[in-house]
Amino acid sequence: MSAALSVDALSVVYDHFHALKNVSVDIEPGESFGLVGESGSGKSTLLRAVAGLAPVRSGAIRIHGEQLVGAQRSKAFYRQVQMVFQDPYGSLHPRQTIDRLLLEPLAIHGISDSETRIARALDEVGLGNGFRFRYPHQLSGGQRQRVAIARALIVEPSILLLDEPTSALDASVQAEVLNLLEQVRRDRKLTFVMVSHDLGVITHMCERLAVMRNGAVVERLTATELAQAAVHEDYTKNLMLASKGFVKA
């Protein structure tokens, strides 16, 4: 069976700045894979490159064995791969109701049965039909992120790209959203690629991870190895020390 997502020697360059340098990762179907590193390490750039939002200089990206060509992504790609961004307020149009926000991807992909799908999507993320005709500013941060997750799920993708999906939320709400994501992954047998600066979140959510620094992968670990501090790179050890509450005194 081919990898759900395969990135091979990928390089991304912004105006002579090498944001990614020959990065390679393989993520298996149904796996939850983490990307960790300090700000500017390239972890979010990797997700954006997969989504067609970053200028790829060289390398290859494959989804279920099929290589993506160029920066443009087809409708078929977005049926398979959806992205959830860090800031739920920034990713939701402020002048559209939740109903309209959820209807839009269905219309783009020509998916019928919108009434049933919207109701099911809201129910799946723990929001009822009463939220359908509210606007994003009428929702809490956690509720907005649940809407963003519902919008990503409504076209029934197989892969979710999660870019710090809970870092803008309070700790208690963060836990609720992470538990929701884990439940959805199990129910739908989804593949996750999750970016986070929080090693505790990655250890909880992911089976394997790559540690990134200055646009390159410097270490590959299982979540168990990370939890047991069985790491080799000083950079990874420093990340553990900097991750609040991860290393016990």
C-alpha cells in the first residue's frame, strides 16, 4: 500500500530564502504524524506546500501514490486533502453565516444533499442546528474552530492538514478540540499531519513525528521515544525543555 502522503526532497524558496531544504516524509494511511520545531523551522511551510500555497522549487509530493504537478491543486485534490488553520476567525468569512460557510465547499464540489450534510457536520463537531444561521463573531474561539473542522470534513477528505489547530484556544477548550479531532480520526479512519509547537499535544495526538529546524528535518521519532526522552539531537532536547510542562522537574 502506498503512503497517504509522501514528500520527497522538497525545497521551498521565498525570494532567495530557503524555507524548506530537501525535506522528505512518508505518512501512512490512517496515521497521525506530527511536525515540531521552533517558529520559522519550516513545519507550517511544509503543510502549505502540500496544499499548493507555497512556492515549491524542487522535489515531489504524492497523495496515495499520485504525484502532484505544479502549484495548482485540482478539485479532486481538495476532495482528498483539507487544511485546518491556526486562527479560526481569520479562516472564516466574517459576513457569511455558518450555513453559508458550510454550503460553499459542497457547491464548489457539486455535492448534493446539502441539508443532511450540514446538519451531520455540525452534529459531528458538537454543534447543533441552532448554530447554522449565526455569524463567526457570535461564536467563541472553540466554536469557530469546530466550524472550521466541520467545513474541512464536510467534503469527506481522507487527509487533514492541521496547522496549530488549537494554539489560539484556552487550555480547557484546547483539550476539547483535540479530543474531538482524535474521535473524528478514529471514526473516519483519517490521516492527520499536525503541526504544533507543543510537544505534549504531539505526543498525545501522533504516533510518529519529525523535528524540524531551519527548514530541514533533524530528527525522526515515535511519540513513545519522545515521551521517554529517548532523543539524540540537542535541539530536540532544548525543545523539550522549552515545552511548558513536558519535562517533569
